[in-house]
Amino acid sequence: MNLKSIYVMGLCVVLLSACQKDEDSQVNLIDQELEQVLKDASGGTGKGFYVLPYSNEFDKIPHDPRNIITQAKIDLGALLFHETGIGLSPKHSSNIGNYSCATCHFASAGFQAGRHQGISDGGIGFGINGEGRQLNPEYDLSELDVQPVRTPSALNIAYQEAILWNGQFGAVGVNAGTEASWTVGTPKAKNYLGYQGTETQAIAGQDVHRLRMNDTVCVKPQLSPAF
């Protein structure tokens, strides 16, 4: 290797080193700015404010004081969330027991529908993560229980004061004082029960999504002990 080649290689190393230092400096500056934003947004706590608690640290998970979290409620809720036996109010009797909460909020699909639009009553099939759910040919399009937008995820909604894309469910927090919008005869009227968003959405969702409990469901072998 001649002297000229060695000189060129050395120059390249110096330039690359300088570029790397500039990039590192820029990244550090961005990190510092981000940390400051997080600190300001958390009231001075910083990054630790955003660390989620373990699933069994009930006292650290936000919940409605009128519905305290317990392990028994969690166990029952997990069963009911996937229980197609509460799909009791379909438009067509042939679809009884063919849908549940998990139909449109499937765990391995990020608690979303697994397809561009969730289909509860009026759908058949499922697939692996909900992507195989299709229209039931017995149903007219006007009879389907579908949402006009992508199904919101049910993951970590304990941290949301108001539920749904438009935040219509929840009687406290950001929704306090918005009673004029809680139209009687619509799902929003459930806000008058006074619960936070998660509870209100769960209650309203039973009517909206044609779900219903009865004694037969309550005494099923896997559910009776939980109740």
C-alpha cells in the first residue's frame, strides 16, 4: 500500500469519527429533550411515572372506587370476556351463542378485532386472530353489529378516563359537567350511573353488542364457582 492510499484511508477514518461524534451528540440532545418533556408531563416524577405495575399490584392500577379490583373479579371477568353464552340477543336466533366480547377484542390481536372492522352479531367464523370473521349470509347489512371505525383496543383501558375514540363513556374526570351530551335513550345515558369510563363502557356494551346474562350462563360449571 502506497503512502497516498494510507493518507486517504486515515482522512476517511477522521471524517467518519467526527460524523459519529456529531450524531451521538444529536441523539443525546434529543434524549435529554424527551426526558424533560416526560418529566414535565408527569408533574416532575419523570420516566418512572410511566412504568406499568405488575398485574397483581391492584393498589397501583387505576380503578373506580365503586368497583375495587380483586383477583376473584379478574378471574370471573376473564371467563365472561370469552363467554359466547352471553351472546343471547342476536337479530337472528341462529346466531345465538356465536359471539362474545373477545370476538372484537381478541387478546393475540392486541385486544382488537384482528381485521379492518369487527363483526359481532351478524358474523360467522373466526380464523386465528379474528381475521377470518365474515358476514353471515342470513344477515342484511343493516342488521350487523359492526363499528363504523376500527375496533378500539381493550388493552390497558384502566388508564383512560374516558372510553371509545370519542371519549363518550365515563361520568367523571374529563367528562364531568358534560351531562347535556348524555342523551337519554342512547348508550351515553349510562353515564348517569356515575361510574368511570371502563365500567360505563362495559355496562353500555352489553346492550349495544346484544349481550345478556341469564341463569343458564351463571350456573355453567366453569362459571358457577367464580360467581
